[in-house]
Amino acid sequence: MTTPPVLFLSHGAPPLADDARWTAELARWSGSFEKPKNILMISAHWEDAPVTVSPTQRKVPLTYDFWGFPQHYYDVRYDAPLAPELASEVSGLLAAKGVDVQHDETRGLDHGAYVPLVEMYPEADIPVLQMSMPTLDPHALVDLGRALAPLRDQGTLIVGSGFTTHNLRWFNPRAGADAAPPAASSEFDHWAAETVGSGDLDALERMLEVAPAAHEAHPRTEHWAPLYVAAGAAEASGASERAVAVDGFWFGLSKRSWQFS
């Protein structure tokens, strides 16, 4: 098995499944590299301290962490195998750094995890483990990613799932998915493309201080934060190639996504 890349993907909302362009982009992306042994998902929608991982003892329903959508979005299933071995590896790596890991045997994959996985691996035949973000502190999350870097050599696909810009006040269904994005979204997206592309991890960590329109693009940083884990894992494992896998905008939000290899 070849070493899997590290991904940061803009995961979309449940209606992602209705966007033929985006679903095709994700399917094409996952088909561009060898299927991994297992997947570790770090989603913007799970903040919990200390570090907590999803069930390993028995399967539980998905976490439908959204409200007010049509019923068919709550009927989605993703019955991926559990990943107890991966959970043990995560616990061991983080314990070596003095970080305790807890298990939540009741929380299923949230939409930041299963929505893109349905499109990328629809067969649901790869074991998946979701891990919480214990903080939004950039440096701490980069260090967390660095600690997880050895998982790549064991065949694990590490995925940070967020959104390159995330201000829901820009979401305007009447304008349509392909409407021109707000200037702030475009400005931040351009900065993100240049900064990730150059590998400037210090600037990424200081995003709120140095990026144009940072506070507009991310009124709260939880959708940017998974990038720190991905970038830390990529750096520590020697992934020096940073390629844009998906770009463009969806209802004004940048769906730019990267592959580190």
C-alpha cells in the first residue's frame, strides 16, 4: 500500500448531495489515489476536550447535527466499519505526547464526516474513526496533527473537514449556488491559496492577524481549524507537495480543498 495523502476538504452542508458538480469533484478526488486502510476524520462539527474518538465497540446512528432540512437528509445512512485498531493507534501516539484520549460510544459520525464520505467512498467499506478537536488554538492543533503523522505510514487517510470560508450570512439560496461570491470571501480564498501553497505554516496559524477579511470569512474559526491538524500531520510526515483538489465557490463560500502528499 502506498502512503495515503493528508486532506483538507470543504465539506459542504447536507445539500451537497444535490450538487452534481461537487459530488463529481469529490468522487474524482478519492479515485485519484489508492484506497486507504482506514480513515481518521477531524470535523469542524465536533469540539470536545479532552480529545475524544467515536465508537469502537458497536455501531451507532449518524449524528444529524442540523435542523430544518427536508426529511430525506435525515434518511441518509453511512454504515462504515468501526476502527478499533485505529483508535488504539491514535491513543498510543497521543499518550506519548501526554495527551489523554477518551471514547464516546454514543456519538455517530456527524455531517462534516459522513456527507463527504458518502461521495468519496459510497461503498462505506473503509473503517472510519472520527476524532474531536479539543481546542481551536492553532498551534495546539498543529501539534496534534504532528503527533498523528505516523498514522500515514500505517495506511491511514487523515482528513480535516471544514470550509475555507464559512460565513452563513453570505448564504443566499435566491442568488443560486453559482452566484459571484462576496469580495471578502474571494479575498480570503486568494490568500488561503497562496499561503497553503507556499507552505507558510506560521502565517496559517496567524490567520486572524494577517489574512484579509479573516473575521468576515470566519466569524468563528471552527471550520478553518481542521486545516491546522491536516497541515501539522503533513509537515511532520514530510508531505511537501500541496495541491488544490477542489476550488470555486458554493453560495458565496469557498470550497477550496487541498491534498498534501
